[in-house]
Amino acid sequence: MALDEPKDDDQKVEVEGFNFLVEDSLSNTYDAFSVDYSDSWLRKGFVVFPDRGGSTC
């Protein structure tokens, strides 16, 4: 996850007023992403989890 300016081939997704840019190569590799924020003593900040689809079991 990084702050960046949009490029011509980026996909723009707006979720609850936040704009996310996804590189075309990543959107072709992963079905979806989850973005979470943690404020625990162990980890603080945003975490991005890619979802390839299917089960993790």
C-alpha cells in the first residue's frame, strides 16, 4: 500500500469515501483485496490482504 498518483492503466475503486488505486497487473492476479487497520501494541497501521478466491481450508 502506498500513496501514489493515478496512472492510465490503474483501476480506481471508491469505498465509503476512500479512493483506492489498483495496478492493472495486481487486479489480474487477485480477485479482491481486504484493507484493515490495526491499533494494537503489536501492530499499528494498515494491512492489505489479497484474496485469490477459493477456500483457505
